Amino acid sequence: MSDDPLAAWLRSFVAEPRFLKKYPLYAGVLARMRPVADPSTDIMAVSFHDGRFYLHVNTDFFQKNPRYLVGVLLHEVHHVVLGHLTHPKFREPAHPDLMEIALEISANEYIDEPLPGGVLLRDYEPLGLRPHQSTMRRYERLVELRQQEKLRLPDRLRFVDEHRRGAVPPVHQAPVQRLIEEALDDLGDPQDPPRLAGKTPEYLLQQLDVQGPARPFDWKTALRMFTSLQRAPRHSYARPNRRLPQRIGEIPGRIYTSREIERPSILVALDTSGSMSDEDLEEIGRQLAQLAQHTRFLVAECDAVIHRIYPFPGRLEAVMGRGGTDLRPVFEPLFLRTHRVQGVVYFTDGLGPFPEAAPRIPVLWVLTGEEPFLCPWGQQVRLA
């Protein structure tokens, strides 16, 4: 099968009504990728050359296994729109094998179609990998496990495709932006656009830095302040047993020591009062996307009252509020207990009353304005 008939076949396949109805944005992306017959590829691979994305297709494999075609095509689209080929952060990692696993898990997530094997999220959830995590967060978690000598990998891992074929150097994200935007244009102006890789097109564009990068901020370091200590029991022969104290050294007793909680429950409070500009809220949205790469959290939208609270969905939608400012409702003890909060990150310009007494949990004030903020407790940082 030559390249031109293969390209015509792919265009025809993605325009087929059943595929187009179920995967309209995927069809738009695939229609702009060039397929090439490549028998040196086991199944399929994706590459980027001279401003264009290519699909390297082992046509013999799919003639024998047509049931896998849709799933593998979705897998390749995920690699592209998540920036796996083009974003510098995925290049030259310290642990290439762990990066390959993280890439594969993210590319397979949200695919319900049959796949010819592959590394799946469910196989790594017992190790702390979670749904909706970023590829980089998954990679970092795998590195942590390796450094703690808690990671045992199979001798051979079967991937769906060959990642980053051709060792393409990092490029700007504009080609991915253009691919997503043109696929979105094909749909006209939908009120609720379908998702790509489980995310809205707008969120993907933001993650690719095509709407402007977030101001530099080291969230990984900032989150260390929320690592709390919890008393946990352990047994020691040096401690008398409460029931048999005379048998010290034979029957262990129980003592309590502190251990760190690696994934504390964080509440992110957003000041949605009228004094917060649209530019402030756009920047906060970018910061939340960065923060989400390191931890999961709840978002509370509050001006003078708390309007709503929800798990962060991956991007900041239109917020509720825009009234006066009161920074106190979020710190009500009952509210914090109800949501089992172990730390608060509060985005605000600081132009409102705050509680006189500090809560019993760590607080990080992220200030968007230049006005002095006189709260005597909590840590303060400014988005420069």
C-alpha cells in the first residue's frame, strides 16, 4: 500500500459517520496528520518533522488485527495533543524508562477501545499513580519509588507504539496549538466542545503554554510546608507490654512515633471578589494548572461568602462571586473540619478582613497585588 492511498484511506476512515460522531475532535486531528506505511514499525508510531505530524503505520498488523485500529489511533492523538513529542520537559529525562512508562499511561488513559496490550493506569494505582494526573507527576512518582527502592518493573514492557520516533529535538508548541485549533474550527462554535485525552481543548492549549506561561513559581517546594506529621503506632521490645509488663524483651510493647503524610488534603481558596481583575483570575488559572501537577486539591470560590467548593477539574472555568471581600469564611473551624483540610492556599489581592487567630493548619497566602498584607500569620508569597 503506497503512501497516497494510505492517506486517502485514513481521511475516509475518520470521516466515517460512526467514528466522526463518537470522536469528532480526534477526526479533525487525524485528518491533519500524514500516514506513511512503515513495516519497520511493530504497530504504529508518531513523529514530527518539518512542521508536520506523521503516523508510521504497519499496515500488515492492522490487516490482521483491525479491531485495534481505533484504540491505537486515539493513543497516537493523545501523544500529540499532550505535547509528548514537542514539549521540552519530556526530553532527556534522568530515568528514560520511567518517562516512557509515564507517557504510555497518559496516552492510554481515557481509551475504551481495544488496545494491543500496553501499560495501563490500573497496574500502577497501587503505587500511588492516580487518574487525571499529569504525565510529569506520574514520572516524578515513579522516580520517587525507584529512589526508595520500592519499584519493581517487569523485565519487558509492551508498549502500544514507539515513542518519539526519530529523536526529534524539542520544538515550539505552535504546531500542536494549530492542530487543536483547526480541529476545533471544524466543529464550528460548540457550546460544550468534546474532549481530547479527557480534557477540554482550552485546557490543553493552556497546558501547552500557547496562551502564555504561568509566572514562575516553585509549587513543589511550596507544598512541603503542608507535609504534616501524624502519630502512628509501632512495636518495640524495649517498651513493656501493657498487659504483660513483666515480660519486657519477650513481648513487644507499643510506642507512638511521627510519620510524614506525603499527600495532604489541600484546600485552594480563590478570592473572587470584584477587586480581583480578569487578568488576576487568568493567572490564577495558570497557577492552578501548575499546582495540579504536584497534588490534588479542592477549590473554594469565595468573595464575602463561599459560593461553591469542588475538586479541581483541570482548568478554571467562570467563577462565582465578584462582590465584596471577606477572607474569614474559609477558615471557619466547622468548614475546615467538614472538608478534612490539612492546609490552605489562598489566592487573593489581600484587600479584605482576615481572622485574628491563626488556624491550626498551615496557610500559604499567594498575593496577586502590590498592597501590603497585614495578616500576622501564615506564609506570604507574591506572584511577581
